[in-house]
Amino acid sequence: MKILIVEDEPSLRGLMSDTLSREGYLVETASDFPTAEEKVHLYRYDCILLDINLPGGCGLDILRTLKDGDRTDPVIIISARDTLDDRIEGLEKGADDYLTKPFHLAELSARIRSVCRRARNSGRKGITLGNVTLLEEENTVTVDGVPLGLVRKEFDILSYFMQRPGYVVDKVQLSEAVWGESADMADKYDFIYGQIKNLRRKMAQGGATVEIKSIYGFGYKLVELG
Amino acid sequence: MRLVWIIALRLTPWIAAVTLIWAVAFNRYIQRAINDEVDDALEDYSQMLMVRYLAGEDMPSTSDGTNNYYAIREVTPLYRETHEMISYIDSTYFLDYKNETEPARVYKTIFTDAEGRDIEMVVATPTFERDDIIHTVLIWSVALFLSLFAVVVILCTLTVGRSMKPLYRIIGWLDSFTFGKDSKPVPTGGGVKEFEGLSDHIRESSLKAHALYEQQKEFIGNASHELQTPLAVMGGKLEMLLNDPALTEQNGEAIYSILETQRDMVRLVKTLLLLSRIDSDMYYEAEEFDLGDVVSKQAGIFEEIFTGRGITLDLSLRAPCPVNMDRSLATVLVSNLIKNAYVHSDEGGTISLVVDGGGLRVANSGTRPLDKEKIFSRFATGGGASKGSFGIGLSMAGAISRKYGFVLDYSFVDGEHVFTLDVKGRKKQAR
């Protein structure tokens, strides 16, 4: 899968490029408006990561060029601007998703995955890893076709991990994602430990081939067994 | 004390002194004039009698009904040598017709008649009339002095008061001036040169102040934006390190601890951005809703988190609290108040939330009262702050309250920290 990263800041560009390469994507980069315009004109991509503030032009113009040319390359806007109006403008101009800096690398990966899934529209719904299939809209999880009885929070936790397989998710990141931004006040994370313990037990009992592994006490990672 | 009264008080002694000096001088002069007149009359009378005597004509009878009295007697040459030729004295004499002794002005002359005899003539006139006149003049002088004094003071006060009107208008404008809000134009100086100057200067200064304020907000906004990218890079690199399969436990903990700091910085930058935008209406849409909804939603979220420290949330929705504001800002306001209560709560304590038609009341048990002055200013942690708390939460709550005209107050009552949010802005009206 080919990804184009349009970002003028070299460290960030390098970071995104390394992470995505590691995941197995083919990565191309553009650090200014003319280069980006040229690349987009010459090639098709499976996903374009577009920074709005570029030297030599505005990223939204590239978006417009794509849409005017009836191109279907999925675009994720990456920007430091995080107001509602900015997001709405970006999405209305034709972007498929909007990611604000700073972001977790795992988040970037999850969004790309999600946007590509939608673009492929291969008829297979939901996320599947190992023998576990999670259906977002129906709030159900099946292991080898057998539904797993999860409570709301357990489902949310598993869903979060399934969108970021192989990425370390620390407890603060998890609590903010599942319980909301206010969770940053907690200094004891018992409420997370409890949920994860139950989730693991249910998955093990169901015979799942994926597991939520603890990482040194500060986080977790979803891995495939065997 | 007000300026008018100060001016009145300062003018008073001067006006009093001047009018008093005038009144005293006037009185003295009148007295002297009256005295001189009386003496002149006596002198004329005496001369007339002297002429008649020397001419050998009849002298008027002494009891002819007039109040004037005269007496003529011969004196020795020795007497003449030892006494003044002309003298005035105040004395008394006996009034026949009244049978009383009255005070009188006496005029004595000694002269020599045609036969060489030394004659002393005494002429006298009662002075009670003179004294009456003088007394009356005195009373009227005092009355005039007092009324003149009163009128001058009143006129001064009224004139000053009226002349100060443009100044009071300007002061009124200054009283209602708030940063970040559209203000009415500065009142003019009403044609008075000094007040016009004042008005112009204030107009200039307020424009400058507004400009500076906007610049500062823009700067904070820009700086915060610029920080986002390096923070993203930093966070990303740390996350990559954490994802490295060769990570050891020691490295992991160290790197995670740096990551926590990066997260704190991200949070701070986001808060600064929010603070710099709050006054602007550009980012926020107001809608009508019940604040109680926001409070119960936040209470639900926090409840699970707080049980880790054994803290219970006690929510009481007594009545709907309608507000008209941006819902996300309402969420920030409520959650900051709850977070703050959490930070200052002891283990196993209770945080009580009460919502009624007037607003929200957040209370939690505490040991020492917080410093009311400091807690709403930025970055004052006041002790007991948990890691990652920059003490900016309350000032955020304060900024949101100010934007919508709410009143956020703190008091330490019965061993409890109590924060009250008054959405009707009642306290402001009572000012």
C-alpha cells in the first residue's frame, strides 16, 4: 500500500515515514507545495497524509485539485488547527479524516487503517484479528463466530486495541480514549485494571488467538498469539 | 469624600475670613461715623449756645422737652489753666422728665466772655439712641455676613457640581469598562478643555489597551500552535521507543516518565489556546440547555475514576438550571470545578454537587481555607496540587464564567471548600 506524506517539518515527516514503513507501507514524502502537487499529479496513492500549512501554498488547494480531478485517493488532513470550524472546513472540502497535532502514532495508524477500509469497501464489515471479529455498529465481538458477552467499557477497550494492533497503548492514553479527557485527573488506575482483567478473562475463556499483553506496568499491547 | 464637598470645605474658611474682616471693618466704620455725627451735633449746639450767651440773648430752658442738656458756670482762672479747653467724655446725667440717670455724651468748653470771666459750658446728649443704632447695624451686619457666606458657599458648590458633570460621565464610563468586551464610546469633555483632554487621552489609552490585549491573545495562540508540532515529534519519538521490542523495563519506565511530561505540556498548550480564544465569539456557539445535564454527565464520568481514592460524588439536582452558552465550554467549566474539588479532597472524602435554578454549588471537605485572591489567577497551585496540574483549571473556570456574566465565588464554610457558580449574575447587579 502506497502512502504519500505531505509535511514540511522534517522531524515529524521522518517520524511518520519510519512508523508507517515499519508497518509495511510504501512511503513517499513531499516537503513543500510544488513537490506535493507534482507527486499527486503523477501518481495515485492508497492514502495521502496532508499538512495544511505548507511552504509555497495551502494544503487545501491540493485537496481541491484532487477533487476537481475526481480522484478517489483517501486524504487525511494533519493540522495544528483544532477548532471545530477548521475540521468542518477540511471535511467539507473533501478530506476523509482530520487529525490534529500532536497525535499518538498509534492513532495515525488506526486512522489510516480506518480510512482505507472505508475506501476499499470490500463488503467485509468490522475488524478481524486472529479469530476475533469486532463489529463497531452492532457492538458485538465474536470469537470463532461465537459472540463474547462484553459490557460497554470492555467493548470500547477491545475496540480501541483492535484498531491499533501491535502498538503500545499506555494507561493514560487508554483512559482518555475510553473514559474521556477528564480522566487525566486519576492517579490510581484501578478502574482500568479491573476492566482489562475481566476482558482478558473473557477472551481467554472464549479461546481468542489475540491477547492484551501488559507492558512493564505502564501500558498494554494487543498481540496475536502463536 | 467627594470633590464638591472638599471644595466647599476648603472655600468655607476663606470666605468666612474675608466676609468677617469686611463685616468687622464695616461695623467699626459705621460706629465711628455715628459717633462723629453725634459729636459734631454737640459741637454745633455748644457753639450756638456760646454765641447766644456772648450776645446776651435768652438761653433756652434746660427742661424744654428735648433730650439735650446744657449747663453754664463760671470757673476760676486756675480751673481754666488746669483743664482742657475742649473735651468730649462719656458720662451720665440725670434726666428730669424721666427721673432717671442715663448714659450721655458730654462736650465741655471753657471760654472767656466779654467781661473777662472764665466760663465753662457743658453740653450733653443721651446716647441710648446712638447705642441703639449701633446695635441694629451690628445685628444686620451679622445677618448679612451669614447669609452672604451661605449663598457664596451654596453657589460655589452648585457651580462646581455642574461643571464636574462631564468628569462624572467619564468616571462612570471607566467604572463599566471591561477588557475584551465591546464598550460604548468614551464620553466627551462637554466643551471643557481639561475634560476634553482627559477624554481624548482615555480614548487613546483604551484603544491601545484593546490592541495590546488582542496582540497578547494572538501571540499566545500563535505560540501555542507553534508548540504543537515539536510536541508531536517528541511524543511520536518516545512512542516509537516504547514500541521497540528490545525495550527493557528500566528504559520503559524512564521513557514513559518523559512521555508523561510531554503529555502535560500538550495539555498545557491546549489550555492556553483555549484561554486565548475564550473571549472571542468566533469559536463558540451558544445554545439553550439545562446545566444539570452537563453536571450529571460529568459526574457519571468522574465517579468511576474517583473510586480509586475512595472519594464519592454526591449529586443533587434540585431544579433545572437553564443556561444559554456554548456546550463544550459548559463541560470545561463544570469538569474543572469537579477536578479542582477532587485535587483538594482527602482520601475517602465526599464531593457534593448541587444544581438548582440559580446555578451550581460544589463542595468538598478540607482542612485549611484556600487563598481566594490567588486561586483564580493562573499558575497558582496553592499546595496539594497533583502532578500534571498547573493550577490553571480554576482560572479557566473563571474566564468562562466572566464570558457569560456568571459569578464564580469561593468560601470556606464549616470545614468545607465551597465554590458557587451563580448563572443569574446576581452579585454583579448588586454592585
